[in-house]
Amino acid sequence: MTQKTDFNFFHPLRVRWAEVDMQRVVFNGNYLLYFDVAFTEYWRATGLRDPLGQQKSGKELFVRKAQIEYHGSAGFDDELNIGVRCAKLGRSSMTINIAIFRGDDHLIDGELIYVYADTQAKKSTPIPDAWRERLAQVERVKPEGV
């Protein structure tokens, strides 16, 4: 079971009215939006090349797989904390674990797999060593593969 202590980085987010459905809970597809917002802030906190810088270099991260597991529901005006961590670094891919909490309640688990790719060749390319070193510094426990 995922614990808050598994994460070194959290992004706070308050649920807005437009994000809930007729059942008065966050519409399931919005959790992927929350994952993206939290990952963007995690990446910003690492100080690594942002998406615009990646685009200029011709090499970017692309989502290859997204997975969500629901344990509970968030509702309008709930204050959430979204934990993000790099769990694994392969040659050209990285696995990002995400968990959403409301207080001590563990609501959602997620996993995003990103592939680093050359945009012209449309092929994967090795993750830079500088990225590996920085991600190992940011995480309390080195990501698998570093």
C-alpha cells in the first residue's frame, strides 16, 4: 500500500467545481490532468530542461503508458496533496509513481511511463546522464536503474 512517506515531492491542488461530475465526485478523467499538473511541478522542481527546452533540443519526453487505481473519491473543494516520484529509470524510459491524498486518506495511485525520444527520427534515445544524476539527488532512494 502506498504511503505518504514514499514521496519526497508533493503538489497541492484544490478540486474546482468544473472538475466534478453529476455524482459530485471528481470525474475520473480529471485524475490524469492532476497527474500531469503534479508531474510538471515535480519536473520544474528538479531544475531539468522544461518541455520548451526539450522541444528546442529535438528530444522530448512522451507518455507511453498511464495507469490509475482508484481507492476513494475526491469532491468539490477538497484539498489534495499529490505525491510524485521517479521510481525507475531505464535506458530511454522512466516510470513515475503518483499518489493522491486528502489529508491522511489515500485516494488514488497512478503510474506514468515516459519515453525520451528524438522527435525527428521518432525513435527512443538514451536519457541523459545529467538527468539520471539529478533525479537520484532529488529522490531519497535512488530510482531503480540509476
